[in-house]
Amino acid sequence: MSKGTTEPGYRNRNEQVVVRKTDLPGNDHNQITYVLRCDECGHEYGSNGSDIFQRRCPAHDGGATGLSIGD
């Protein structure tokens, strides 16, 4: 059984993995921020839940700048 795109452990086709859900608002309508980690370089960043399936790493793969995750 596959994981939903917002479940921790979900990996998209660009090797971005959901780490956890935050309590922070996203920047799209009715979205919250999720922490993603790039499996290739380890970079962690925030994403709207609705964008997880298509995200690329912003550190090395030309992805859009991630949302704040409150570090």
C-alpha cells in the first residue's frame, strides 16, 4: 500500500521525502507547511502539502525556494 503525499516517509519522483507536518501556515490557500528532506544532499525545507508530489531540491536541483520551517 502506498503512502499519501503528506504522510511522513512519502518519497516523490525527485527523491524528496516528507519528514513531518508543522503547525505553520503554507503560502497557498488552506495549506500548511510540511518539512521535506532531499535524499541526495540532505537539505531540509518547507513545502505546501499540495506541492509535495512535484517538489525538487532548492539547494541543488533547481527547485523553488522552500517555505520557512521555523529553524
